[in-house]
Amino acid sequence: MTRARRAALGFAVGAAALSLAVTGCSPSGSNGTSAGGGSAADTLVAYTGQSGDYQINFNPYSPTKIGGLGTIYESLFFVTNVNTNDPVPLLGTDYAWNEDGTQLDVTLRDGVTWSDGEAFDADDVVFTFQMILDNPALNTGGFNGEVTKIDATHITIAFPEPAFVTGPEILGKTFIVPEHIWSGIDPTTDVVAEPVGTGPYVLDNFKPQAFTLTANENYWDGAPAVKNVRYLSLSGNTAGADALAAGRIDWQTGPVPDIQNVAKNYPGYDQITIGQNQMALLSCANADLGCEGPQTDPAVRKAIYYAIDRAQVNSLAFQDTASDMSPTFALLPAQEQYISASIEETSVPETADLDKVDELLTGAGYAKGSDGVYAKDGEPLSLTIEVVTGWTDYITAIDTMAQQLKAAGINVTAAQSSWNEWTDKKSKGTYELAIDSLGQGASSDPYYLYNNNFSTANTAKVGESAPVNVSRFSDPAVDDALAVLKSTNPDDTEARQEQFDIIQAAIVEDMPYIPILTGGTTSEFHADKFTGWPTTDDLYAFPAIWASPDNAQIFKALKPTGE
């Protein structure tokens, strides 16, 4: 891989983050055949943490998609943010940038068919990228290239300025859809109930409590050995742990009792923990875009930040699997080199600082009442944190933080709802606070997290769906810095750092996402039933069941043992 091509993917120097939406079922160990015709031995039963019924939607560009990325729909290449390996060819077989980063040439795989039997070619790729250009709500990566078909297996993308940094998004995160079907679909609103893709799986059956993907026997790389993937809906983390203990599921990502000893407590299973997603209290922060509540004041958000005892939260809620975090949201330790020298506190405080809380709130016009709660204009400082029903680790974290915040003079309560309701509130801005985590984006480089979550282009007024930036954060200086980063060669580390300095100063000052800790994402998997799982020595994909398209790459790599 040439230096220019490696730079084009925007990979961080030395940033292999090894320490780092979704998707009748018999027990996985039972006899009989699966819905897709395979045996129980070659059927993988998955639990993503889904609480409440699934609502069918296999539109890969919808905020409420439930699955399909990488399994039903494919991108040109597989790009992950947990390693700096070369991109894995999928619908594309080769690519090259010109010297100044204004043109990207891609060779496409020949002989691929859609799951309905129609032929795939360059027209589908051109159509997909044009669809993104024509629908700004889909264009979360800021794509502005002009795509031209050269012939059936070659396209070229021309950009008005250097666009190296868009490489991972274009090559690895843009899911190609069939023109012959999608020319009649509104990608921003339509629900896709009968998906057609080029991927290794097709939809077999769907019920609100579960759906099944079955192997695509005409897949260009050969049908996968795992013949069926069943996604279950359970009542939450406790039900997931119970199902794991009963051998009813083969892969889940979430907390279980005594999480450090899965192999001992769950015979036949093993675990892997990767520190990748940075947990935060998301806030609807921007009053100018319609956010309402005391959390629209940066002083309140910062006061919450300093009122948290993170060591206690880690112990009680996460079994000490979480790790340090930077308020800049540069992932520690993999992206430490990107943290601005002007940031005084490069990592989150481990314990509460009540003097700092008082300084911030009194400076913002709050006064502590006789009940110990701060108030302003006669209104006590009280906030609601949205969480998904059944997410026991996050619920415990909220309960723990609520006690800590009460001691600091701030009232918070948890509001539990289904995943669909929680997602809708975040997307439309009809919330005050919500607990979630910010992922790393297309590759291991802070640009992608910043562009996703802090760009004005990726948000919307309250009441409208924000594609990614659910805090409604908007800062012209940050937008300008992101634009410069987009056109800067990743090899020019000094020029890039100047822009990171601008972005990080604004993030720390405004704090629209209140940092908690870097989540240690632990997955439990059926090691006796399937081989080929990622390991810390061979982290070929992020091993979280809800992480797409990484989960699809894992499905393809697994081999049933026959047990």
C-alpha cells in the first residue's frame, strides 16, 4: 500500500486502538433446523441489547435502521477503527488517489449480483453517491465529489479540493444500494421491509421479537459457514446474562455478573474487552436551535462534569472495566498525541470537585437553597437523563451519579424507555440529558468523531432529525477547522494539530457532551460452538455485536465446530 493511499485513509500514526444502528427462536444448543434451513449447530443467536420490539427498517441510511450494514448491504471496502490494516476489498478491489488528493479511482468487483438476481455494476455505485449528494440529511461525511462511471467496473471521483480524509467514509462507510430498486425509494423517510443487497446474508423472516438473516448462497465470496444469524429482543442486560447462562445466545455485548471470569462462569464461552466508545451524558445544548432546559447553560454542563465521582461509577456500574478519558474526546491512549498543549486537564477528574461545582453555578446565577439544591429564578436545578429500559449498567451509572449530583446540589432522575423511543428523543432533540457513548467514526483518527458529533452540517433544529450531532452543537470556528482538516493531507501533522487545537478548545469550553469514562466494551461469545473470533493479537474487527459492519466481517470469519 503506497504512502499516499495509507494517508488517504486518515489512519492515526501508531493508533492501533487495541485497548479501542442495529439490529421463533429455539435455544442455540437445541436440535432441529433453523428458519433458514441450516442446523442449530451453524446458526448464531445474537443479542444486541435490544429492549422492546423490533420495528422493521432495513434502510441503511435511516437513523432507526435495525441491521443490515455489512450483512445485507456492502461498502466498497471494509475499514475498521480498531486497527490500521489495509482496507479489505469488498465491492471494490483496488483504489488509488492522485498526488494532490483531488481524484479517487476505484476498481469494482466483476460478476457480483444483487440478492434478487440483478447484476451489480458501476451504475449502482454512481447512483448511491449521487443519492447522498441529493439528500443532505444522508451526507453526514460531507461528501462533495463528482462520481463518473468509466466502464462497468471502474469509477472515478473528482473533488474540488484535497479530500484524503474522506477516504474511510467513502470506501468503508458508504453502503451501496441497487439503482433498479432505490430509484423509487425516498432514502430519508422510507422504511425498507424487503432489503436487496450484495452482502453475505439476506433477510429470511422478521417478527417484532426476533428476525433471522440467512446465508446468501449466491454471495460473490461464497456463502458463509454460519448459515443463519438470529437477532433476539430481550428485556435487557439481565435477560441477556440469563440467556447466556442457559446457552440460548451465542454472542452478546454487555455486562454480566463477575465479568472478568466469563470462561469460568459460563462454560464454553469466552470474552474480550476493548476500550473504544467514550461514554457521556449527551445534552440538548443549543437553545438557538430549540433546546430547552437548564442543560442549555454550559456552566450547568460543566458543573455536572465536576460533580461526578468516576472511580465510584466505574466500580459500581462497570465492574472496573472502564478506563480514562479525555474531555477533548481524543481516545486515550491511542490518540493522546492529538491532544492540544493548551488543554490544562487532559483527562477527566477521577473524583468530584464540589468547590468547582459551586464556583461554576454561583457564577451562572444559581444559589444553593436550604434544601441543599441550587436554584435560579426560583427554579431548582433538576434534570432528566434518558436511558434504554434494561440497560442495567447505564441505569446503575445514572443511579450512582444521581446520588453524587444530589450531594453536589443538583437533582437528576432517570427516564427509561424503549430503544426506539430513546433514539427518537435524541434524534429530534426532545430530551435534556441522555446517557450514551460516542464512537470513533470511520477510522482511528479524532477527526471523524469531531466531524460526526460537532459539525453544524450534522445537526438540525429541535423537532427535526439530527443525523449524528444530537447535542445540536454549532460553532463556526469548529466548522471552519473541520473544513481545513478535510482538505489537509494526513501526513501534515503540524497543520492538522492547529485545527485540532481549535476544535478541542471549543469542546472543552462548551462541553455539549459531558464526558464520563471510556467504556470497556465487553463481548461474550460461544467459543466452543464457533472458531475465528477476534482476539487482542488479531483484532481484525471491533468485536461488539451491535457494531456494523464489523459484526458482518466477524460472521464471515466464523466457522461452526459442529457442537
